[in-house]
Amino acid sequence: MVRQLLLSFLLTSAINFAFGQENKTDSTKVSVTDSIPKKKHHDIFIGIDLFNPVLSAFNDKKGVSAYASYQINNKWHAVIEAGFEKNKFNEINWDVDVDGVFAKLGANWFVTQDVENQSNGIYIGGRIAYSKYSQTINSYPIRDLQSNEIINKGSLPKANVSSYWIEAVVGGRVEIFKNFYGELALHPAAYIGGKKDQGIDPLVIPGYGKYSGPFNMPIFWGIAYKIK
């Protein structure tokens, strides 16, 4: 279901962008980058994520997130993201619950833009991200030091922890209705560190996802409104 929605959005975005370019005159299409005029006003976008609410029907992750971006100049947009998330890790004999907030700060740089509507285009960017959350380890395995076999289980009460990481961003945005835009962005992320509970590495982090190593792939798929 989620994969079909993502593919549908990508296909629609590509068709809309291609159709818009096809309708332009040949003289306009000679050089898209050179023909984009400098804008004197600075657009502001407010967006909400739809990916995680849809995904919550199929897994334990529940939450909401949104972002705001400010156009610095023709190519650069400053971006701030924030959200709240509850999640659960129940694998490899671990049972962990988390809930908390996260925030991301960074910028996007548009690689390509539509001549007639500069808000349409493909961008790259980066983020620094931080999450402050509560973590309850309901169950963890206790192993024999020699055989490494599980001999018992333990638990830890709720504790306040935090994590921070960095993200690269690759995404695209296209207008679907007047001043409303569909947006899809991949956020390959690298975990850096944070405050741990009893020295235990985090297994699931709000805004980052399940920790299966130093890298992860958060996704933003949603809708944004452009404020004139």
C-alpha cells in the first residue's frame, strides 16, 4: 500500500513536471537555469508529513511532523522540521518503547527548477537533527559470558535520553493545486551519539527510526502550502 502511494506520487510528479516543460516555447527550453529570473520576494512554505500517518496503519510508529522553509534566494531555502513520535522495538529478544520530540535544521539547494514556477524542482540539502525522548526497556536478554546463550531477561524503568544525527537530503516538489505542492524527500541519516540509558545504544529513535546500525533512511512524503 505504502509503496504504491509512493510510486503513484513519483509518477504524478514526473508527468506534471514533464508536461509543464513540454508546453514551453523552444526558446524557453534552451537553458532552464540561465532563463530563471531573480526573484525579489521570498516564499515561505509550510508542509506536513503524510508518510508516517499512512505507515502507522501497518506498524508501531505513530506520530506527526511538519516543516517550514524560507527562500533565501533563487536557489537556497532554509528549513526547520519538528515532530512528535511514539515507536516500539520488539526484535532480537529486546522490547523497547519510546516517545518524544525531534527537530531538524538545515537547508535545501535546488538543482533544477521549472521556468514558469520556480517552486517546482529537484533539490539536495542537509540537516542536523536532535531528539529528546523517554525510553522504557521492557525486556532485554541477559547472556552467559562464555556461551553467549540467553540465560535470563532483565528490564529497565523509563528514562530520559537523547540522540543526534546528520542527514543528507534528496527530494522534489511539484505544484498539484494552486499554492499546494506535493513533496517527496529521502533523508539518508548517520547517527552520531547522545545520552544513553545505562550505556545501552538506542534501538529506536523518534525522527530517525529503528537503529540497525549507524545509518538509516527517514522519508518525507507530504503536502506543502506556499505562503505568498
